[in-house]
Amino acid sequence: MRVVRLDPADEPPRVAFAIGKRSGNAVARNRIRRRLRAALHEEAAGLRTGRAYLFGAAPAALDMPMSKLRASVHALLQMVDA
């Protein structure tokens, strides 16, 4: 699922993470959030100003290789910004 809220008054782009309880305990959810943040860090230059991004993740994101997670984040951003 992807959600983008367009509002030109918002500067810089805002990013939020939605990690549900089915992804594990608080430690696992925070680890997924940190991994997503790290994967997104490389793509930060590609985020458009005036947008809010919401990233969700399945439990598989906890064990996914970082290279695959980065590729997934990149692909999602390409779909949203197309």
C-alpha cells in the first residue's frame, strides 16, 4: 500500500513508518523502523518537497538483506513519484 499526501506548504518532505504489532514485539518493530530509515537515507535526495510519505513493512523486512530492502524502497519511491 502506498499513500502520498500532496501539500505544497509542507517543507521538507515528511516520512512516517507504520509497523504493526504482527511484525513482532517492540524491539523487532523498532529494528524494522531503523532498517527502513537506513534504507531511505540513501534515497533522501530523491524525496520531493511538499510531500508526506508513509512506509509500512511486513515482518519479513526484519530478515530481508539490506540490499534488497534498499531496492524495495527505491522501487516504491519510483512508483510514487512517477
